[in-house]
Amino acid sequence: MEQKEDVLSFNLLITAAILLTGFLAGGSLDRYVVQVPAWGHLSILTWAEYTRYAEFGNGLYLYPFEVLGSFILLFAATAIVLMNKQRFKYLALPIHLATIFSTISLLFTFFTFPVMLSIQSMGNNEKLIQQAFDKFNFWGLLRAIAQLLSFIACVWTFTRKNIYVNPS
């Protein structure tokens, strides 16, 4: 790939990654600042019912797309930086951090997803559902932090890109 093509590809990848990581971070912020405290005022069975519709409705398609999509975009952007170390040297730290935090977010998803799957088979067992809620929120909060940090690192990359990478 020529240098201008590398810059154009990187620009497209980081822009798309900012959008996806921004959606993830925003959704996670909403979940832990607004939704989780609200669930504390409702019955655990209400949360389970909501979760069954949300996570296994549209969420079944949207959430994996956002998590995997942002990881793939950041991985590809990191590859471009690694292949063009001199040209992108000022972007190495923020893009690597964005990719690392995206990877951590993906790993934490492997802890939260089985919990969500288990909700389907728990019926209305309040004790099991409460345990699932607690476990999901523990891993989910860690995932949310990683998603927010990935987004921040993406924005940092984007701002540094505009300062240091001249496509001409």
C-alpha cells in the first residue's frame, strides 16, 4: 500500500472505530448511570423480563456488531501503524491503547454473554436471577470501563492524527 492509501485507510478505520466505540461507551454509560440504579427500584423479575426482550431481541444483533466491529477496525488500524512505524509514530501509543482496551472489552464480553444466555433458562427463580444480575453487573461494569477507555483513546488518536499525519 502506498503512503497516501495508508493514511486514507487509517482515517477511515479510526473514524469508523470512533463511531462504534462511542456507541458502546455511550450505551455503557447510560446502563451504569441510569439503568442499573433504576433497576434497583424494580423487582428482579422485571429486570429478567426486560433482559429477555432486549438482549435476545435487537440486542442480539447490535451488541456483537459493535463489540466485534470496533475490535476489528482498531486491530486493522493498529496493523497500519505497525507497518508504517515512522509515518505513524505519534499515533502508536493512543491506537495501541484503544486496541488493548477494545480487546479487554471483548474478553469481558465472554464473561457477560453466558450470564445473559442463562437468563433464558432460569424461569422466574428470583435467587438465580439476582445472582445473574450481580454477576453481569460486575463483569459488565469492567467491560464498560474498558469501552470508555477505548473510546477516549480513539479520540486521542484522531486528534493526534490531525496534528501529526500529513497526507501529502
